[in-house]
Amino acid sequence: MLAGMLALMSAAPFAGTGPLLAGAAPLPRAPRHLPLYDPLYDAPYVPASPRDLHGLWPGAAVTVRGEHSLVIGHGVPAAVLRDLAARADRARATIAEIWGPVPAVILFPATDAEAAALAGAGSTRGLAAMATADRVIVLPSGYARLTATGRDVVITHELAHVATGATRGGRVPMWLSEGFADYAGYRDAGIAVRTAAAELAAEVRSGVLPGSLPGPADFAPGAPRLAQAYEEAWLACRFVAERFGEKALVRLYGSDVGSTLGLPVAEFTEAWRDYLRKELT
């Protein structure tokens, strides 16, 4: 995700382009050789022995438990893992308010190459974290460049993808999938809308408005308006939550705009465009 990049990053510039905060597309379920949660998601299941972590990465792994989170690191200081566990607890609480319980299992490898191998991902350029169907994997280089607020947004965004993982596989429009994750990430961040959607705001102030909700091609790596696509999706979900309520936003999963909101798609799109004008000018 590129939205709000400057607000979420530290002073050092981030080299390269591409989604900064989230995987551009959902990743498949990773091999189940990691500790997960009990069925009620009340507490992490902790492996009975180090053998349960065999094959995760070479060398010793450090496990840190938060109140309702589990962070496993390799070559990462324990203090950093404890900080991440606290952020994961807060992120989990936010997701629980919006969606429901979610397992907060986070891996923090020593290198970006290790992260890519864990996720089974190809390019990880520009990423700070990735989500599989049941865990979040941190990209050390990108995560290090984020501000404290940015780290909270990233972890919440990715846990939102974990929470909604059962609705993936093309059954949910990408504007909803990515917009919902951004909505959760920014919900309690205290970042101004025009800052978080800086690229789109610049277009809207110049009199240019999107004609339709972003589609799959708009989220493709290297798409010319990738940042704006994420921002459009976020603000579409924010609009739904503000006008119809968060429960309506959740109900969109497994349904559609007309059935859930009582609006034809064209009318919803025009209302969203009006919302962009109001919020970004």
C-alpha cells in the first residue's frame, strides 16, 4: 500500500516503488509447521518443543507471547519482538471490534529473503509486511523504515487480511479486500485523510475524479496509479462505514453493494465520488 507513505515512514526515503504496507495480492496458506491459535482464538498455542518449529529457518527462533498474540523471530532482538507483540495485541483488538476474533501470529525473519521464502512470494520489493491466510510475515527492511504509527497501521492492515482470508480466491472485489484492510489499519491511527490519501487528493484538487471503483488491473504491480487505487479503495470502504455502518461494510463480504446497501452500483459510485470531493478538497 502506498497511501500515506510519508506519514508512515521515518525520515529516510524508501527506495523503489510498489505497495509499501501490504501484499498487492493475497498469498496462499503457508505450510502448517507453525504454532497457531486455539479454536476460540483466546490465546496462542505454544509448541511443546522446538521440533514444532523445525524447518522454519536455520538456527534458533525466539518466541514472544503478547496477551493474545504470538511473535516468532529469527535474528531479531527480543525487545523488537516484544514491541511487535504489543502492536499485534492492539491490532487484534481493532479487528475484533470490526470483524471478529483473528489469530495474531506474526513471523519476523532476519532478512527479506527469509520472509519471501516463508511466504512463498516472488518479489517483495517495497513491502513492509505480507499476510498469508493465517499469519503475518514482516519484511525487515521495509518495517524498519516505518514510523511507530506506520507499524501499527501495517500490522492491523495485514491482520485484517488474515481475518478475511476465508473470503479470498476472487470471491471479493479487490477494492473491498484492500480497502477494508486499509480501513482497519487507518481506523484508529489518527492520520488526516488528505495525508493518508495524498496522491489521490492531489488529483481531486486538480479536478480529476475516478470514474469507477478500482479493478484488479489497478492493483497490479507497476500499475501507473497504484497508490491512488489503494486510496480509492480505502475511501470507498470508509464511506460505507460512515454512511451505512461498520456492520454493513462487513456484510459486503459474501454479498454485493445492491443487496447490502440498497443502492445500484452506479448510484453508489456517484455517492463515493461525492465523498472524495468532500474529503479531499
